[in-house]
Amino acid sequence: MSSDVSIKRFKQFPQLMWILLFGSFITRGSFYMVWPFLAVILYDSFALSATQVGLILSSAATVSVLVSFVGSALSDRIGRHKMMYASGILYVISFSLLAEVNTVAGYVVVITLCSIATALWRPLVSALICDMIADIKTRELAMQSLYFIVNVGCAVGPMLGVWLGLTGEQSSFYITAGAFAILLVVLYWGFNQHQETEQAKESGQNSSASSESKPLSRSKIFTVLKQDKLFQCLIFANILCMFIYGQMDSSLIQYLTRENVPELLTLVSSMIFTNAMVIITTQFMLLRLMAQQSLITRIQIGLVLLAISQLWLAFNPLTLFWGWIGAIIVMSLAEAILFPTMNVHIDRLAPEHLRGAYFGASSFYEFGFAFAPLGGGIILDHFGGTWLFIACAVLALVVIYLYAILTKLPRPDFKVNELKSQSS
């Protein structure tokens, strides 16, 4: 992918795409100013064990995954815009409540609402990008750009949070609520502008409304997904992958907290900053280096790096500050390859008339994140951090095997299903 081609494809982005990129930057930046320190706040305020903190975060994430699938599938029928407005409003409400809650029960409820909003928002944005951009290569660049700008926000957010002294301040959750309120206003304007542009294009074309297929019913969507064994294996593999990555946001921080690692807040912020900066500086370079490789080959290379990073975390001395940073660098290189490629993979697999359902079903990956705090907390309490990360390295090898057998698994006949939807 040469630079001139990339610039040409950037120019093909619709105006709404640039609004989504801007919105992703301000919301992710404000989110990571405060959210990574939630486990620290819970520990300091209520002296909860690693398992208890993990149970709270895992329960919230599990509920959010189920809601996300239903919401994303529903967006195929009622439209992405309405669902994005709903999830954005939920973001504002839930983070405002998080700034005021002062009981464990209150945290459980509000963290669940925050998790639902997050789980709804991500697949809706991905599906909307695929709706807007027809060219496959331009769509891939758009997915890569979204992931890039999210990580710019992730890089800026934690360090800005430390600089402003927000790492232990509960009231700082108002910042994330305010950022989403701004985004909703900008999105409203952007949706209207995009709709006017699309209507102008359609008025110049002799498109027939009868050629459009009706959305499948919920039962038919489940039938198609049940028949797609390849997609089911993919979901299971990525659940395991997300379980591994979920340890960085919860169990790793708790491990470092309980072991009284020196300069804890500086180390946590530095790891998050390093994670984002490695992705920012290497993502497009890695994309260019791997342009000739298949999507599955790219993912397997990323998984090998992920396994190495887990072994590094397992055996790094507790007081070796730069050792932790080195392990995060390797993990971040894996992430720069894996995460955007996974989204592109879903785009390639999903039939156009079921795009929302497939991106919604891909939110089941989040079960990995959901169970990461609980599973990691249990292992941490009973066996220690070393065995936790050794187990994660083994899981990475299992995921490599699942990707190796992926293409041998059957898929349904989507043309037949689309014809049925047109005739119904």
C-alpha cells in the first residue's frame, strides 16, 4: 500500500467518517483518563479482593455483551443512527452516575450501564463504516484509521489524567460524560449532512427500490449464525484472545497493586501510554509489511507475539520497571496486528444484508473481556501472577490452532437466505 494510494483512499472517506474519527479520539481519550484506575478506586474505597473486583467487572461485561448483540442486530432493522443516539445518551447518563455513586451496590449497577453503552457503541461504529464505504480497500483503511485514532486517544488520556491529578478522583468521570455529550451534538449534524449527500446521489441514479432485500427476521438471523460453523469457531478463538488481553486492564493492575510495586500509578499510566504509542507508531508500518499476507496469517503472527509477551509478564521481576514496559511493547505489537485485522476479517465474512448482525455477534468476543477480571482474579488469588500469565500464553497457542483449522469449517449459503428474505 503505497503512500499516494493511501492518500487517495483517505480522500474517499465521507465527511461522516471524519466525524466518527474525531469523536472516537475525544471519547477514548477522556475514557482512558479515568477508567483504567477504576480497579484502584474500588480497592482503595472498599478494600475488595481481586476476585470481588473481578466479579463486579465480569458481571457487568457479561450483561453488556448480550445487550450488544441484540442492539446491533436490531440496528439492521431500525437503523444505526437511532441505536447510536441511544447508546450515546446511555454513556452520558452512566458516566455521570459513576461520578456520584458511593456504595458497592451502586458501583455494580452503574458499571453495568457503562459496559452496556461501550459494548453497544463499538460494533455500531464498525457496521456504520462498512455501510458508508463500498470499496473493500478503502473500508480496510477506514477500520485501520479508526483503531489508530482510538489509540491516539488512549495515549493522551492516561498521561493527561495523571498530569491533571485525576487518577483517584471519582468526579473525573464527568469528563467522559461531557465528551460524549459533545459527540452526540456533532453526530446529529454529521448524520443530517450525510443523509442529504446520499439523497442527492440517489436522485441522480435510477435505482429500483424493489431490488432491495428486506431484513431477515430475528429467528432467521439466528438460523444463519447457527449454520455458520466457521464464524462460531472464530468467535470462540477470539473470546480466548480477548480473555488474554483483558488481563492488562484488570488482573495485571491488581497484581501490581497487591505486590506493592514501586511507583504504581506511574507504571500503570506508562504501560497504557506505551501500549497506545507502539500501536500509533507501528500500525500502518506493520500493515504495509504484511500487505501480501492473508488475514489469517497476519493474525497468527500476532498471536505468536502475544504468547511471547505473556511469558515475559510471567517471569519479569516485580521491581524491574522497564521489564514491564518491554513486555507491553511486545503485547502492543501483537495488538497492532490483531485488533484491526479482526474487524477487517468480520467485514470480509459478513454478508451485506446481515452486517449489523455479524458485527453484533462479534461482540461475543467481549465475553473474553467479561470473564477476564473474574478468571484472572481467581487465578491471581489462588496461584499468583506467574501462573496467570503462563496460562494466558498456553491459551494463545490454542487460538493459533483454532485459526489453523478455520477455513476447513462449513458456512451457510447466503444467496439462498437473501432470496428468502426478498420473497418473505
